[in-house]
Amino acid sequence: MIKINLLPIPKARKAKKQMEIQYELILAGVLIGFVLVACTYFWYLMDSRIDRLKDQKTKANAELTVLKEKVKEVENYENNKKILEDKNRIIEQLKKNQGAPVRLLDELSKSMEPLKIWLTTVTEQGSQVEVDGKAITNSDIVEFINNMKNTKFFTDIQLIESRQAIELNIPVYNFKLRCTMVI
């Protein structure tokens, strides 16, 4: 069977072209709708992500404030601890040094016992001790120095000077010596 096209050729093309344009417009509308839905969905995702990040930032700032306060407390604790350690160190040093003058005088007193000797000045600077005194004889001074050497409390004993003088018509020897005390 033979088909005969009774429509004029330009009309058939025109109708076909019109159908293609309609399909393209429908397709374009669907695509635009899809793009709009996709953009709306993406905008919603980004907006919720921004809200979550803002919440995280607020929480982080609150936590940072709390941590800064704790850091200040720790710094105050460390400063107070250092101050207390310094005070304890000073107290221990004072306790340690408190006994030194008493022991110095005790050892000097033991070294002088049977002798006719008396001390006029005892000066202590750190571990260095200077002693000024008077004796009836030079041998008393020598025995005093030997007694000091026999104690383990004095080292480096040096007789600086020994001079004869007269006090109340009695001959005496003024002496000066320097030593180091072992603390």
C-alpha cells in the first residue's frame, strides 16, 4: 500500500517543529524546576551547617572562657606554691643558721676552759670568725689555738697579732685571730 501525504509539506514541518519546541520547553521547565529544587536543598544544607558551626563556636568560646579561668587558677597556685617554697627555704636557712652562733660560743668556751684567757670581741661573717681577746701569757694563747684545732668545728686558724700591754698594772697579751667554722 502506498502512503500519500496530503498535507502540504510546509505545514507538516511546521507542526513537527512546534511539537519539538513544546517538548524542549517542557524539558527546560523540568530542568529549571530540578535546578531550583537542588539549589533550595543545597541552600537548606548550607544554612543548617552554618547554624551547627555557630553553635559549635558558641560552645567552644564558653569552654575557652572556662579553661582560661582554670589556667589563671593554676598560675595562681604555682605562684603561691613558689612563694611558700621560698618562705620555707628561708625558714629552714634561719633554723640552720640559728644554731651556728650558739655552737660557736660553746666551742670557744670549751677551748678556753682551764686557761687564763678572756674574749673581748667575736665577729662572725658567714663561716669566717674573728676573735679578739686577752690572755695572761703567750702560752695561754698558744694553748687556746691548739684547743681550737683539736675541735672539728674550727679550721684554718691564724693568729693575726699578739701584743703585750699593761692593764691595771698587770701585763696582758692582746691577741687577734681568724678562723673558719665548719657548719
